[in-house]
Amino acid sequence: MSYSIALHLLAAVVWVGGMIFAHNSLRPAAAQVLEPPLRLELWVQVFRRFFVLVWISIVLILATGYWMLFNYFGGFAGAGIHIHFMHGAGIIMVLIYLHVFFAPYRRLRQAVIVQDYPLAGAQLNQIRRMVGINILIGLTVIVVASAGRYL
């Protein structure tokens, strides 16, 4: 159980922490110092690397989460409401990520390749909004998951 919790938490920290860094630190700094073509290319390269970590995080979170749910809690019936909340919110986060990866991120990459910077900027803005939503959900999940059984 201790290894599962550790991997679960580390994967969540990488995913949520990476989103917070990108959204609140990298984005404003890049907007301040880079012209749109360079800024958009930077984001394509950042996402290319970060999304590998997100895929790994999702696999670890789901694998360890379901392992703990069925081997420690005995399934959904034995889990507290905070576990149900974490599960539901986590699935929503994964679905948002899948949308980002397979829709606006793909369009962003293609728009940068053909140098359609207005389209690329629109896609980046959509990604920014979706990441903002996932940050809020992720932070809420962290609070509920860590303090939920004590509330």
C-alpha cells in the first residue's frame, strides 16, 4: 500500500504541479519576452515534453488508484465519499486532458508547422482555459483526497 500511495501522489504532483508551473509562471514569462511565432513554437516543444509526463502520470494514477481501491478498500462499496469524489474528478481531469491532447494540441502543432499563427494562438488559448479548469479540479482533488476522511 505504501508504494502505491507514494506513486499515486508523485504522479499527481507531477501532473498538477506541472500545470500550475506552465500556467502561472511559464505562460506569462513567455508572453512578456517572446514574439508570437517563437512563443507558439516554445509551447509546442514544452507540451511535447510535458505531455509524455502526463501520460505516465495518468497510467500511474489509474493503476495505483484502482489497485488501492480494490485491494485495500474492497471496491467502491468500501470506499469513503472522498475516494468517490477523487475518482470522479480524476476521470473528468483525464477526459479534459484527452480532449486537449487530441484536439487543440494537434491543431496547435499543425498551425505552427504551416505558420498560421492566429489559429495557433486560438488553440493555445483553448488549451490555457482547459488547463486552468484542470488545475482547479486537481487542487480540489488534492485537498479532498488528503483531508477528506478527516472532514
